[in-house]
Amino acid sequence: MTTTAPEKTPADFWFDPLCPWAWMTSRWMLEVEKVRPVEVRWHVMSLAVLNEDKLDTLPENYAAFLRDAWGPVRVVIAAQQQHGDEVLGRLYTALGTRFHNQEQPRTRETLVAALEEAGLPASLADYADQDTYDAELRASHKEGIEKVGQDVGTPVIAVPGADGEQVAFFGPVVTPTPRGDDAAKLWDGTLLVASIPGFYEIKRSRTVGPIFD
């Protein structure tokens, strides 16, 4: 007797590699893949693009963060354009581990180390200062942000709804990363609320920052 593996549920995930909250949620999605028949499909969005018309109204420290955010996301989109969608997940992991868990500086050296760990050419780091693939970056960003609206940021996740059509949300915003059964329960809950037509938001104020582990 042979058994057929269950069909995997697609989950589309838009991230900016510098966003710590997207990083937390992305690690949850990797946990979900271990406990549910789910396949994460990675996409790029950009906090720099999202806020480019607001820089003059933002605190200087956040405006500086957004200016720095162009480099890593340009490297990621260049890798995707030259080497395919399949490199996004492992490059994101290599970058995010350095930026968030290890608190390494957002320098060319850090970018090169992440590229090499992901099995990609170090020369892709050159694109941090180039607008070669900005059109593709903006298109990917637009695809994700149009699913949820302009008043949110990263992460954006899109999952199947009740009628089979995708339903997208900003979030879930969670810390620390849920593991094991907790990861499964949060995923099941995400599918549950996605199945309710007209469901939009549950929210409370954050009382702690991202807890990396």
C-alpha cells in the first residue's frame, strides 16, 4: 500500500531583509513548514520604497535606517533576477542571521559573507549601490503591498481563504518565534481568520521588542 503526501499549502511571504519583525515572522514560517504541509514562497518588498515619499516627516534615525535599507534589498532582488526565486529563502536566512541575531553591520563585508554562505557570487554585493533592478524591486513590492494597503509594512503574508482565493495580512507580528506546537497553532489560526469573509484586523500594543534566538 502506498500513501500520497498531502498537497502543500502555499504561503506567499514578502519581506525586507532589514525588518526585524519580518525576520521573526519568517522564522515562524520555517517552523510551520516542519509541522504542517506548507510551502513558503519568498518575495521581496522594501521599507525604503514604502516610505520614500515620507522621509522629510520621519525622525532622522529612522530616515537614516531607510536610506541604508536600499542596499540589502537591492542585493536580494539582483540575486533573484540572476539566479531564480529558489535562492531567496537561503539568502534571506544568511542575511537575517547576520543583521538580526548577530547584529553585524550593514556593510559590504556582511553582504559578501551572506552571499557566499548562500552559494551565490560575491559580486552581487555590487548591486547594493546600483538601481539596475529597481523596476523589478518596485514591482515585487507593489504586488505585496497592494494586497494589504499602504498603511502597513513588512511582513506581508498571503494564504488561501475560504473560496480558495488568497487572503493577505500584515503580520502576524510575534516574538519570540513560535516553535513546534505553538507554530502549528498560530498557523491554524491564521488560516481560520483568513476563512472568514470581512475579517481585517486583531491588534494590541507591543510591550517588548523582537527576541532573537
